[in-house]
Amino acid sequence: MRSKFFYLCVIVAALLISACGKSDADLSKSVNEKLSAEKISGVTVAVNNGVATLTGEVADITVKNKAEAAAKSVEGIKSVDNKLTTKPLPTPEPPSPDKMLEGRITESIKKLGISGVTVTVAGGEVTLTGEVSKADLARVMQAANEAKPKQVHNKLTVK
């Protein structure tokens, strides 16, 4: 009778241990291994009662989503609290004053319906090159001067 009771206790203990599953520490280790296999870095994993919390900074939203999917794929993880942040995108430099001036003059000339004129700007000085009709020459020069450059260099060929 004692031996039956002993075996019954051993079986119940084994069932209880297997029913408990992996510990939070084991789950955390498994998630970290999965992230490493996926070549995802910059992520800190904390697991509490089977809930994985991801923190840290990753390159972009794609990596953030990939990290979450990797954590969810670990057996024993019930849910994932994704608190990862993404690195801010670099702020583009504003166009230089020369580029802005060049764009304004080019647009003005296009609005006049005139083609064949190339506008370049360096140091606030405008250079006009290309071919233009005699009738359009004055309109091109006016468009260039209205943008208030330091100087306009007319290198246009009149056709």
C-alpha cells in the first residue's frame, strides 16, 4: 500500500511539474535566443507570468514587428507587450538658398510656357543658358529678375 501511495505521489508531482511549463527565466532565455537567431539587437526581454515585455530601441517599425513576432513564436509565451521604440528618421537638410532660388525661377519660366532654358544658381547669382526666341527673351529675364537674385548672367542664345 505504501509503495502504491509513493508511486502515486511521484506521478502527481511529475504531472504538476510538467503542467507548470517553462519558468519565466527559461522563457526569457528562449525569447533572447530567438531574437539572436533573427539577428535582432537592442531589445531587452522581461517575462512575467508568460507575458514577454520588449523594451529598447530598434532601427525601424519592421524590426519592431519582427521582434514581436519572434517573441510570440516562443512556446509558452502567452502575449507580448511591445514597448520597443524606433530610431527617429534623420531630418532632411532644407534646400540651400541657391536651390530654392533656382527652383523659383525655373517654375516661373515653366509657367510662362517657355522651354529650353536652364537655370543655375551659385552664390545668389543666376546664370541662364539654352535657346530662347527673341520674343521670349524679355519674359525670361523678367522672371529671373523678379526672384531678386544678386545678379543675372544671360548666356542665352536667341534663335
